[in-house]
Amino acid sequence: QVQLVESGGGLVQPGGSLRLSCAASGIIFSYYHMGWYRQAPGKQRELVALITSGGSTNYVDSAKGRFTISRDNAKNAVYLQMNSLKPEDTAVYYCSARRTSAGPTYWGQGTQVTVSS
């Protein structure tokens, strides 16, 4: 059974930082491309950052220079370091895992990030 469990969300002031973590089980973690998505109220879920099984990264334009995605294959974990947070970053953040484009995407339950003064 595949499980992705996110943690690290919370309330932070504009300009602050948060580090999200996602612990994976039930998959051969190193084989999977891992992603962080977010969904704000009334908006579609969007990809924020992706790290491939080989370690290549990609970011949505609004996250470039502020967010960093990383993975630790020994711990079956993926992280999202978020700096210089803005109110528009407020959303539920989801961890995802996918092995191939034709395969299933697994999702975590999400963690709320609220950026507000």
C-alpha cells in the first residue's frame, strides 16, 4: 500500500520560511519522480516543483528562486524548502509520486500553508 505523508505546513508571516516534508512508503522510492503541488481555494491544483528519479528539478515560475525541492532516497523522503513566502503561496500543498508518465500518480493527504500577517 502506497502512502505519502506530508508535514511541516502552518501559519507564517510574509517573508518567512517553511520546510515541507513528505515521507513515502510502499514504493521503491528511488525509482519515482516526486512532486509538490498546491491548490488554493477556488483554483486548480498546480505543480510547484518536481524532482526526477535522477535528481533533476523543475519549478513553476512563481517558485523559482524562492523554493527548493530535494530528496533523500535513504530516508524515502522529499522536501520543499520555501523562502520569502507571499500571501499568494497560501494553499494546501500535496506530495505526489509517479514512476512513469503512463503509470499512476500517488498523492498525499495535503498540508495547509497559510501566509498571512
